[in-house]
Amino acid sequence: MSLARDLERFLDPLAVCRDAGIEPDAWQAECIESTSNRILINASRQSGKSTTVSTLAVNQALTDPGLIICASPSQRQSGELFRKIRATLTTIKHAPDIVSESAAQLELENDARIISLPGSEATVRGYSAPKLILIDEASRVADDYYTAIRPMLAAGAGRLIALTTPWGRRGWFFNAWEYGEGWQRFCVPATECPRINAEFLAEELRELGPLRYASEYLCEFVDTEDQFFSSALIQRALSSEVKPLW
């Protein structure tokens, strides 16, 4: 197959899924085919969010090569996503060869470069004009790290995709999900994932309790266990519509 025909085939974003032997769920297909430059994925554990963004990263590397950054709170987490992207890449027929590789980055013969970075504000400075930034476990990424990431997109039309399960009503991801503008949002609770059965979820509810279960599996931003006042009580105290008690 010629390189021109390869490129034409890969311009169909779901071609990567088919080559990798993945049959996407409806939300995965919608996300993979999305042209939005800003995407938030609030998804249950084991719902396929890492598989989805790995496919997106490989499609980016094949059709519009450049710098792709995998960021997360730790090098271990970034490395897991990086390895998933590499594994997906190796399933693609006629993909460009890997010409340089280490534990934290690889480069393809078409000049695509994929880098895994840990969750330190200092580590992300110095990179510019990435084609794609993936932020894994985004609800646990510190605000100053997120603030350091955004300027990298200033010099181009790069995409920013954040994926996570919730972690309380705090931090940049919660604020972007609840109040941010310009984001395309995907919410994927475990109850809508065909690979997670009801018996398992019932067991998890018993073991974790309703708050942690709601966060891990229902995509709900619940108050943290160490929070002295509930979010509802704080909002009520700040509301001008609440009459004073005296």
C-alpha cells in the first residue's frame, strides 16, 4: 500500500480503532471523531477512556505529526498512558517506523514525537507548539501544573484533552467541568459501560460506600472526606437569597 493511500485511510479517525481491533462504544466513537480542540472526559474507572485517547494520539501522530505530550500527576501514570499509545501504534499496519525510543519518549520517521512527563510544573516548561496534550488523572493534577501547560498551546492550534474520574469539588478540572466555556464534555458513568456488570457495581457500592462509589463509578463530584463544611452549606452561606436567622 502506498504512503498516500495509507494517509488517506488514516484520515478516517476510526481506522486506527479498526486496525487495533477495537470496537468503540458510542461515546468513544463520538470522541474519536470530534474536531474540538478542548475536550473533557469525566469517566468511570475501566470505561475505556485511556483506550480512547490512545487512539486519538496515534491518529494524530499518523495524520498530522508533531509533538504529543502525555501529562499526569506522576511519571508512573504518564508512563502507563505512553505505553498504551505505543502498544496501539504497533498494531497499525504500514505505520511509520520508530526511529528513536526511550522509556519516556519515542520518535517516528514522519517526525511525530510522543513524550511522557511527570506532574511537576517545572518539567513542562520548555516545550512549545504541541499538536496534542493529554492530561491523565486530570482531577488530581495541581492547578499550577495545569497553568504551566496551557501557554504551550499559544503558538499553534494544538488540542488539549483531559481525562479523569472526579476527585471532589475542587481544582481546575472541576471548575472547567462545571463552569468552563469552550469545552466539549463526555460523561461516562459505569452504569453506561457494557463491559461493567451490575453485580460488580453492587459489590463496589457495598465495599466503598456511597460517596466513594459515586466518585469512582458515577462521575459525581462529591465532597471530600476531610472537608469540614459541605459544599452545599458553603454555597448556602454565600447566597444572597438566603435570609439571615436573626
